[in-house]
Amino acid sequence: MKLLNYAATCFFCCYLFSCSGQVETKSKSNDSLANEMVNAFKGKSLEEINELLKSNSEQIEGLFKLMDTRLEITPAKSSNPSSNEGVISGSSFTITPEKIIEPALNEMAKNYEFSQKIFPEGSVITTSLKSSNKPAVFQDPAGKDGSNILRSEFIVHGLYFHDHSSLKDNIGSSDNHENIMIKERKPIDSLKATVKYTYITKMEKVILDENETEKKIGKGTIKLKQLGDGSASFTYNGPDGDLLSIAGMDTQGRLIDHNSSTTNSIPSAAKRKFLEELNEVLKSTMKKIDAGKYKNVDELITDLKATLPSSITEKDAAETNSQLSNYHFYQDISKIVVYYAAAVKTVEHQVTLRSEDIIASGLSIGIGEKQSGYGIVQADGSWLIKPSFKILYAINPFYYGTCEEYSADEKCDYFRLDAEHKKMIPFEQSKLKGYVLKRALNSNLVLFQQRNIDPAKVYDNGVMDKNGSVIMKPVYYDVWIAGNYLITAGENAKTSEEEFGLYTQTGKPIIQGSAQPIGRKGNFIFIEQAGNPNDANKKYKLLDNRSGKSFLPEGTFALETNYVGDALPVSNGKSKYLIDRKKNKKADLSEYAVIKQFVGNYALVKSKAGYWGVINSTGELEVACVNTSLSPVYNDITLITDAQGPEGKQRNGLLNIVTGRMIVPLMYRGDDDVASVHGEASTTTYYIAGKKFDTFGKEMEN
């Protein structure tokens, strides 16, 4: 049975209830419905409106037909054992352990940002997670694609404007970081909020078949409506997101994956009654159009407004909608297996988000009345630059483009803002003619290069400040901000080898033409040191990215580019050891010939005898140095290789380093097999002796 998402395409239906779950708690007035209708009819003829009404009426009736589907159970009586198409090896849904989730959520909460769009009637605030700071353990913060996170809510309880005024309490909240609207038009420096995450701590499953068609799952109920011919339909009434995964089961007990699915939102009894009454009005109006009762669209709208059904109550509007889902499976099935969240936990984090651009300038882009164009709004909410630009996007507070962001250079015009004289200066009418902007480095500096006139040529980058002064000529591959400094990567003109540099933000050189890589991490600038070919440990000189001063004593180098928790491994040439953030020695690591870089809280170490083990961030040995090789530790798991078999033949397995248990026993691999690890964290996949295992060591379909 092919189901259409009627609720999603019916503008009357979507007005009445959310297409995927719970509705807003406010009651719906006839006036609001009439406004929705008027917007849908804008610019249309009576004939076009008639078609639109017909389409909506058909969709409402189609929705009723879905709701009235009778129970039809004809499960498969046999299966095809020779076919493995769609057969699932292991669990259909796996949750991440709580001890991994909690630290990841704590880290994630620290890395949100917000943006503000200013309209004539107020502002829209959007919060989002910085893409570069999304923990790998999560596929999606909204609880999709196997993530533990079912729901997230961002509750704003303090807005702080550039003019030093503020708004506090009951500002707004959004599920999964949607938009929040406020009446103020003034640029916002910062906001304070509470981030709430609800995640799964326990998963369970139930099985539905011809003998058991309905079961309670958590705080909801699932009821089988149809089963047979390789498909199943069911209704679910319960918290959004708690239904995690659906699999079919054949007569052999094998789990069968689905190849397609559809889900429709089914209204409550009160909402259905409203739709039935509305549908009668739509049919009556169509008959009047066919009979020529209306001279124009205005007459139709006036008549339709007068005949709309009574609005539903706030209580009825707040009722949760059921979901009707239909799944098609790769093979015929006799049962369905439903995985659901049996227990959840909600945690809260207090956050403060800052807009460095607005703090630096007090300026933000705004949209004019009746979409007249874009301009620049100053701290008190008035126009600094009137809305005269058809397209305008900010590169930083002092530079703007008048094309779609990321468009080709030849299609873009660039402007520098002269805030003092309240004007936008086109590059092509200034000393910046022939230059284009690539990105902001901070609120004061931008990266620029020559305008692209030869698509086959790669143009180098330079840096200019907010006044249009070039502080670094365009001779670099790239330039990055590192605290109070700039790091450059370029090419040596004589040798054509890559070289790096370190400069102040005014362009004064600190290090020039270094063949050793220079980078940034946390509060440090790191400079890789030329190493001994026989020394497998990379060494770094660390500089404080604010003062530029060396962080460690002369002759002592870091073995990591930043702290791991409260520990930093270092070496002075004679010994290796861990130091804490106060530079106190925590643990001696001199017994190890090699210390690999930490992945999370664990690092691989190699003994002087040539065998591998694992230490934690306090320097304690978690796995003894007795292994031929180990893979980096993800989710407490490492791939072990040893050579204890006959004639030194290698074996491989997966070890949980916390429990000490082999979750995949050591297995000999064939001459043509290679043990390998792909991905990291939640995406890790292991291949051992011709078999495939997921990030937690569960066997998967190969």
C-alpha cells in the first residue's frame, strides 16, 4: 500500500495540527484560518482556487480513509532461506553507553552559536551547534540516524543588547534549535540559555504478529493495522522520538530490514470533526464556483469566511496526534519487531553565547518594510545604511557582499562599510579595486585575493583590516587566526616547498619561512620540531596564543598539541612524563619507547621490547604491553593483533579495555584477510577474519 503524506500537503490540515506529532497549545481561531486561506488564494483565479479546494478536499478524505483502515493480518507462512537480501545481522538499533553520552553532551553544550535576523516587526534568533565542534558520537542532535538524543530544547532566559539594555525571563524556547522570535530590532551582543537534552538510557523491544496486535511501549501504545505481502502498517500514540526502529521477522526468526516507509500524522477525534465540517464547506464552495455564484475572488473569500466551522478549543488543540506508519520489507515477514526507548534521562546545561561581530561593531543586517531590501541596523535599532540592497551578506561587521554567499567571484560585488560617514564603499570605486573577499578572520580582519580572471589559476591570499589597509600581501595558500596571532601557510619561492609563518595581527613577523608545520589548538600555537628519524614521537614547541610566550621551559617539548583533560605529555630529551595544568609532574612515562597521541582519554604506548599497550590520561597502564599491535581506542574498544599462533601466525580480536573482556575472541585470519579499522567513535567499523563488526563489537552484515 502506498501512503501519501496528506497532512504535509494539505494547507488546512497543516494549519490545524503538526504533521509529525504534538500540536501547539494555543487554540486556532477562524480569523487565523481565514488569513491562511487568503494567503493560499493570493494571485489565483476562481478556476485555480476551485482546483486548490478540490485538491485539499481529496487529501482530507484520503486522510480519513487511512484512519479507517481495518485490521488486515495475513502474515507469511514460509520464508526463503536461500535469500539473504535485507537480512540484519545483530541489533536493528544500538544505543551509546551513558558514560560516553554524558561527557559528549557536556562538550557539545559549550559549542553553540547564535545568529540574529532583523525584520520590520522584530528579530528572529537562531541557535545552532558549530559544525566543527559536533562530537563524533552523535549523528544528529535531534535523535535521528541512530543517535541517543531523542529531544533537545534551547530555552533563552536572557538577551543582552549592544545598547546595554536587556530582556529577561520568558523570552522563548525552541525544540531542536528552531527559530525564536522577539519584538526588538536591536543587535544582540549575547544571550543566556538553558540547553536541555533528553537521551535514551535503556532500549527494549516488543514483537507484534497475528496473535498480539497491540502492545504498550513506554508511555505510548503501538497497534498493528496490517501485516502481509512483505509490508506492515501500524499506529503509534506516544512521545515523539521514543519509537526507535522497526524490523520485520521471517518464519525462521531472521530480522529483515525495510526498504521504504511512510509516516502520517493522524488527528484526534476533535480535530477530525473539525476537518469533516471544513470538508463540507470546501465541497459547498466548489459547487458554488461551478454554478457561477461568485463574480470575483473577493466574493468567494467573504462567503468562505462566513461559513468556516467553529474553531476548536485549546484543550482539543493540545491533544497529541497519533502516527500511522507503513513499512515495506525486503522479504515476506510474519512479525514486526519494534525497538523503543524504555527509559530516558534529561540533563540541563547553562550556556552563554556571544556574537563577537556585534560586540565589536554594534551592527547587524536588517530587512526593510515590505521586503524592500537589506540594510544595516545600528545599536538603537535604527538604520545606519538604509535597506537598498537586493542581496546583502556580512563577511565581517565592516565588509559585505551583494551576491549569494559562496557564489563565483565574477558574480559578486564587495563593499567596505565606513560607519563614521554612514556609507558603503564599493571595492571597484576605491583602492581595493580588483580584489575579492574570501572569508572573515575575525571582526577586524578579512582574507582577500585578486579577482579570479583565470579559472585555471589558483590565487593566493592576503589580509586586510577594517579600514581597507593591506597588512599582509596576497602571497599565502591560507591564513588562520590563532588568539592574538596569524598563522600562514605558503610556498618557498626558491624551493617550491611548503613553509609556515607566525605574525602579529598587524602583520609583524614572529617566525618566517619555517619548514616545520605551525598550527593551533585550544589556547596554544604549536610548532612541530625537526625530529630524529629514529624517534617515533613528534615533539612540539607550545606558545601561549595570547602572549606569544613559550609555555614550557627551554629544551622541554610537548608530545601533544594540547592538554588531554588535565594532562599533557612532555619530553626533555632524557625522560618523558605527564604534567598537569599547573605544570606539576603527574606520572613518569620514560619506560615507553613510543607514546602515540591520545584519542579521547587513551593513548597507545610501545615498550622498549617492541610490544604495545594502552595508558589513560593519568598515565596508568590500562592494557599491558604484550601485543603485536593495537588500534586507537574508541568506545573503550581496541583491535588487538598478536603473534601467539603456530609459526607466529597472527590472531585478531576486539578487547574492551575497561572490563578486560574480549568481546570478539582472538581469531586466526586467512592468508588473504586483513584486519582493519575504518572510521572513528560512533562510525567505527572493524574487519576481522573476513567478518565485519560495528563500533561496539557486534557482528554486522558483510
